[in-house]
Amino acid sequence: MQPMLANTYSDGSNRRPHYRRTLDLVHTELLPRTYAEIGVARGGTLSLVLPGTAAVAIDPKPRIHRPVPRSAKVFSMTSDEFFAAHDLRRLLGDRPVDVGFIDGMHLFEFALKDFINLERHSSPDSVLLLHDCYPVSEVAASREHSEAMGNWSGDVWKVIACLKEHRQDLDVSVADIRPSGLGVVTGLDPTSTVLVDRFDEICRHYVPLDYGFLAEGKEEKLNRVDGDPRTVLSLLPARPYRRGNRALLRVGRDARRRRKRLAQGAVRLRTRTGRWLRRGARKARRRLRPR
């Protein structure tokens, strides 16, 4: 499979790629039949889904403003509530999750449960991606979140260390991309119960684990790799999940984005026009008042 992107992007940039660009690369190269996302926020990553991909997204308080696919099923609940009440595979047309993206609660135990649940609905050929696995600082990796922190990644990085220790059957890497890394896990085993059986023991060890664990050998402990497209592609399955003309699929997705922008523009225009008309009416009434 020929990579669509070289080590620099079309704009000539050779900076560390942003994680959304990397997710775009994953969607475009793998053409997943199914996609599951935990942590939707404004819909920026969900909007990367290409036509023909069945998508399920989970977030307790989604604030979607981006042009996500109309066919995407968005569940406004926590991931724990979702997996307790729904059969993800059935929602995806009785197919496994081809690509899963975890960007929910930025705490180790929640991210680990999300990984367990997505792996259970995956296949050996699936890819699971975890955001925020290469924190930029101890402050950003704190379990305590405050708005003053800016880019808070929490202690999701511990999931990588945990998988390296307890699931040595998996292929685990962390692509060093902006702003705080992207974990890439392949070689999945949906029948494995290791993490479930050891969950309490794992949490007792990893929840209190200090950031000082990464003070020496951070790159090795988190299996860091460069985040350039060529390296990321080498971590993924060699063949796409389905056939499709990548260029046409991107055109279809871009058309969805244009429709969304036009609709948003029309709403803004109606709002501004309404304000102008109301302002003009108030001025006219004032002029008509008897002196």
C-alpha cells in the first residue's frame, strides 16, 4: 500500500503532526468499515469519518458543532453506561470495531476500562488509538484538572505502561504527535480477560504511580516512535478494511463539511439580519413618536 503522505505534508511542514491529521491519515488509508469513538466534544475527530463507515460515538455531554456524518450514532452517556446497556457490535451492523479512538475521561482507570470494552468488540485486525499517551509535562499529566492547565492529558500514559506489563501479546507504540501523543495498539485479542481479571490489582499499582516513573527512559517506557506519516503507517494493517476510491470519499466528506459551513453561515446571516431589522424598527418607532 502506497502512503498518501510523505514525511512532510503538502504545505511543506515537517513539524510534529497534529493528532487530527494523523487520525485523518488512519481513516483515509485504512478505510474502516466501522469506527467507535469515546469522547466526542465538539465533533472535530468524528467529522473525519468517511462516507460508508458506520460510526458510533459516546460522550456524556457532546457539544457537536462540526459536520459529523448523519448516519453516526451519538450516545449522550458515559462509556460505562453505554457498554452496560448496549451491544456495540450490533450497533455496527454485527461487525467488529475496525478502528477505535479513546479520548474520554483523562484518568488511567477510565481509559483502561474504555480500552477493555473496545477490545472486547474488536478483531485481531483492529486498531485502537488512545489520545494523550505522551504528556508534555508533569503538570499536564496530573490527575487533578484545572482550567489554568491548558492542555490537560491526565495520566492516560499509564495505560501504555500497563499494557506493556500485562499484555505483552499486544503491539503497543506511541506516536509523538501534537499536542500529547497518540497510542497505537494492534494485535488485539477480543477473548482476553487478563485486564478484567487483574483490574483491581492493576489500579492499586498504577493509580498512585507518580510521574517520576518517566523521569528516566520516558521514550523507552512509553514505546515512543516518530509521528511522521510514514512511521505511523508502518504501525497499521497493511491493507484497508474495504475497497473504495479514497479521492472520491474525501470529496464526499468535504461536501458534507461545505454543507455544514453553508448552513452555519445561513444561520448567522438570519441572526444578523433579524438584529438589523429589529434595530431599524426601533429607530423607526422612535421617529414616529409625537414630539
